Amino acid sequence: MTARISTLQQWMLGITCALSMSSAMSHDMVPGKKQSAPILIKGATLHTVSNGVLNNSDILLKDGKIAAIGKQLSQPSNTQVIDGQGKHVYPGLISTVSQLGLREIESVRATVDITEVGEDNPHLLAHVAYNPDSEIIPTIRANGITHVQVTPSGYMLGGQSSVINLDAWNIDDGLIKSAVGVHLFWPSKPGYWVSKKRMPKALKAYQKRLDRLQDYFAQSKRYATAYNADKTIEQDIRWHAMLGLWSKEKTLFVHADAINEIEQALRFNRTHDMNMVIVGGRDAWIAKEQIAAQNVPVIYTHAFGIPARGDEDIDQAFKTPSQLKDAGVTVVIGYESAWDSRSLAFAAGMAAKYGLGKKAALEAITLTPAKLLGVDKQLGSLDVGKSASLIITNGDVMDYQTHRVQQMFIDGRRVDLNNRHRQLYEKYQQKVAIK
């Protein structure tokens, strides 16, 4: 009897801990209500991205869309008016590679769901594991990010990514575009960290992974050829998920940083001719002409990086986006993690300062990623007919001192910008006041 009670107590304790952890991982910010009345922002500085900067202009939001842009716009009945004098309006920022909602507390394994078992998982959809109640999400919104591409991790083929908005009750409400592309994590060649004694074995294992990768894609291509000839054949869920790569309906996101990885990926792309995007791109500046020749975009994730080699310029990581753009490469600024993707706008600001320029830097976190993800008809710029997903700031959104986001709208819904960071700030401000 005692043993049975002990077991029951352990079971109840486990349930209690699980519920406590669930509560700790969720926020209590309620998603915005569907827009019920027109909203007019008057006299603001509009950073349209697609048509330059419009000073002292109005923007009308209606039924979740941008209804009009201009000066002295007329007000429909029941319009809510926002005074935009001295304020700046931007399209919502887009985080192109993010593990937001998949990764919460690093030391608690149950809250980290970024990688599946095994190397070959092209069929897995990352957004299935997305947690819309993540405590991190409100902190990301507070810095102007309205949409993210939820991205898996992995050992080779990690799965597929999807675009979601950051103000939704559940993934069904937040999903914008599913299965945008497959993520391939290029094998890393062993380097100085491997001892001389272990190097031959490490190089052999590395070559084996490269051969396996080539063989896997060869099988996938044979499957695509067979399926296109006879759609009644038995389906393989992994290779079936890759059909869109061969038809170029999906993108192959290749995560590669070192120059040898990037050059191998480019040779791989010449062989297979896919819509490839390089993610990471630390050494992309070295191969910028090759990348431009193949018209391969780069999602650059090292805006605050340090030199990778002793003879590199100390500011190499900062000026790489500018060098890529000057070479004719399409550049997107991104962050691969979760919580620190809140610094996306500042990463763009750093690139702007080091040669990219403000216009191109803003495009790199708005319209260019929207085009890359195939959602530019809805997002990425302030244009009539697009989603009313935008932010109102005190000043330059890419500047630490003036970026503060005062209001956010997603599909015309007013978004709650409260978050854990702000709550802690306000809490300890009271202690300062007591002193």
C-alpha cells in the first residue's frame, strides 16, 4: 500500500511539475481582435520601402488591409485616428530564419524542439512544434518583428520551414505559408579542433557524409522522375516532400558558413539546378562573385560577428552585406536563434553603417525576405492592398536610441506590446523610486 501511495505521489508530482513548466513557458498577452473600424494614421513619416519615404503623410487601414496612402486622406465614418506627427511608420519586420516558438529554455530539454532524431527528415514541418504562447514571442514583437519563418535545425536534412505571424491563438490562426522550403545543413569539414591522431578517421567520416548527401539527392531525383511519369507509384514521404525542390516550387535553404562549405554547396547547385539560398554566409564575401554568378541569395546571420581568421579585417563581419550587395548578390539580414532575433533591426542598422546604406538595410529585413519567402504580395512594404501589418516608432527603427516601437498592427489588429522584459523593467523601476 505504501509503495502504491508513493508511486501515486510521484505521478502527481510529475503532473504538477509539468503544469508548472507549461505555465512558466507561456505568456498571458491576448491576441488582438479582428479590425472592426477603419484606422487612420495622420501626418507620419511613412517608410514604404517600395516607394521611398513619404513625409507628413497619412495611411488608412481598413478590413485588415492598407486601404489608402496619401496626404490629407478623408476619414470614413467611425474611423479611429492616430496622430502620427513626429512618428515613423514601417512595414512589419520579417525574421527569415528563426527558432522562435521551438526553443524556450536551453537547460530544459522538453522546451527545445528544434531537431528531430536522424539525419534525413525533409518531410518534417517545423511549425507543427511551434508554441504560440512562448514567453519569448512578446519580447520579439516589442522590437518590431511581426512575422518569422520558423526554421528547424538538424544534422543534414532538418525539415521544412513555414511563415507565421506573431499574434495568434494557435498555429492555424498564425500560419501564413506552409512548407516554404527544405533546410540542408552542409557537413562541416574537421579542422584544428581535431587531433592529428583522430584526423584521418574524422576526414573519412566527413567524406562519407558528403557521399551520402549526394546519393540521397540522386535517389530523390529518380523518385521525382518516376512520380512525374506515374503518380500511382508507392510514395516515400521523405522524397515526396522534396518534389517541390526539383520543380522549383520550393527553396533549398543551405546552411553554410565556411568557404569550403559554400563552394561545395555552389557546385552542388550547379549539378542539381535548384532554387538555393545560402543561410549563414560567414565567408560568403570570399566567394561573392561565384554566388552572384549563380544568382543565389544569402541570408546573412553574422551581422555582429568577429573575424574568423587572424588576418581578416576587424570589421569584416559588419561589411560583408555591403560587399555582397556590391557584387550583385541578393542579401537578407537574419538571425538563426530564437530570443536574440529581437536584435534583427539593429543588425540591419550595423550593416547600413558599414556600407549597405539605410534603404538597402531596411529592404533586407522587410521586402527582400518577403520576396524570398513568396509572401511579398501580402507583406514587406507599405502598399495599398497589402496586409495592414506595420509598426509605429519614435524614430529610426534600426537605431538603438530612437527605435522604440509604440504601436504594432498585424492584419489590422492592434497588438499588445507588453512583455516579460518590460514587466521586469517596470517592477524594478519601483524599487529605484523607493530609494
